[in-house]
Amino acid sequence: MEQPAAPSAPVARLRALRSVELRTTQFGAAADFYSEVWGLEVVEAERGASWLRGTNEQHHVLQLTEADRTALGRLSFAVATPAEVDEAARRLLSRGIVPVTEPGPLDQVGGGYGLRFADPEGRLVELSAETWAVPPRGREEALPVGVTHTVLNTADIDASVAFYRDVLGMRVSDWSEHQMAFLRCNADHHSIAFNQAEWASLNHVAYEMSSVDHFMRGLGRLRHHGVVPKWGPGRHGPGNNTFSYFTDPSGLVCEYTSDVAQIVEDTWICRVWRRTPELSDLWGTAGPPSPEIRSHMAGSPDPGPLADGVEPSALGGRSGVRA
């Protein structure tokens, strides 16, 4: 007979960062930017909300929602089966974490079976399985494949890392001194990174390009639209990924990236990188980040969507937890 999981066990095995929801006061302009300039494709849209896909098979990788305040709405992680979602609910409760929505069919565009809960700084986290898939698009064009990582500002980097490591089972790949921590849930060097800051907020969302060539051609496409990088292009030390950072019409930072380091679990050794210009950009092409992009990356204090009075019914799914 299978023994119940110990409270110390992670609640689930995360497979990937599936999608990100952004709440924005500039909904119309942001929807146009991501669909007409950034390279995502609208899957479905309704008044005040839009769901956009990349070239992979995910139904959507970005949800834009009209709101009174521009901020992160939700992080959605993939798990393998509905049974894992049910088990995650039990393990969350064993830790004293009550899900915002009970495990069950998600009443949302893209379907799926999942649950949602808040992390210690109020971010809304979704675990889901059996979401709808769409046929992959061709990858010949310089378009984003999907969301590859999100960097989050935190007022307590040690507590944030501990929660995502111990509760969600993510592994720490590297540190950038005691300023940034890079966490993975699959072979990619990081799916989430935390940046020590004055407050919790969204730092940026990164979108994968298929290759360095696609990455550079994507920058060229943006330039034709009159959009130039706020920082980049360059190549980071931690993660080894290329980078080029932009701001969307809401002022949120978005990144094109490629070539992220792939982790072999049995051989990878976590290291602490020094915070020096030559390691922030191995190519030496980007220069230091400007005060403007630093300000956008800092964002505004974000207590999370639940603190804004968003009802659980508006999040999809049902409130409460099944016995």
C-alpha cells in the first residue's frame, strides 16, 4: 500500500513553465504589440482579455487581462496528470497552504485540470494538466517559441528560493552572488529566477527563440517596427543565454533569448557567479543596463491579484478544496 507523502516532499513534479498572465492598464496597445510586433498569435480574444500562442504546441503562452493596475497575474506550470494535481492539493494542505481554487476542470480558455494557490508574496501559481494543445507552427520564421523563464523581484530572496525549492520541487542552478537565484524545473538552466529587491514585483518575462540566428532576425524584425532594445543584444554568464530586453506598452519588460544552458542533473554543480560587467554580458556588446531599463525591471510593489480583490470565480475553477 502506498504511504502518504511526508509534509517535506514537494507538492508536484513541475514539467515546464506553461504560460504567464499579465494584467495591464494598456490592454489594447499591449494586445497589438504582442500580436503585431512581438510575434505571438492570438488564439482567442474577448473584451478585456486575449490569449496568445508561440510556435510550440501550447494553446497559449501569454494571457493579457485588462486591469486597474499593471502587474503579474498568474504563473502556470505544467504537471503530467490530473492525479498529480489532486495529490498536489493534498500536499499543499499538509503544509497549511489552502488552494485558491480546488483541483478540478479549469473554467478557462485553453481548458485543463488544475488548481491555483498563492505563494508567500501573493503571486498566483497554477498547476495544470491536460490543457488543450494546438498544432505547432513552423519555426522557420523568427518568432517566439514560447515563454522560457520569468524573473521575479522579491523582498526576501532566501524565503522565495526556499518556497519554490521545497514546496514546488525546483532546483537551484546558480546564484549571482546573493542578488539573483536561478531555478529550474526541467533541463533548461532556469524557468524562474529571483532578484533581491525592495519589493515583490515582476522583473521580466523571457521568450525563447529557436536559435541565435532566429534571435538576431527577431531583433531585426522589431527594428523594422521601430522597436529597439533597451538593453542588448548580449550573452549572460549564468545560463549562457543570449538576451535583448524591451518594454511593452504597459512598461513591462519582455526579453528575446536563445541558447539557454541545458542541465544534466547528475553532473551539474551549482556555482556562485560574481556580479561583474563581463559576466553580465560575455559578448561585451550590450554595455551596462541603463537607469531606464532598471526602473522598468524594478516595477511597482505588487501584493498579487488576490490583494486587488480579484474573486476566485474570476480566476477560473471553483473556490475551496475537496475533502
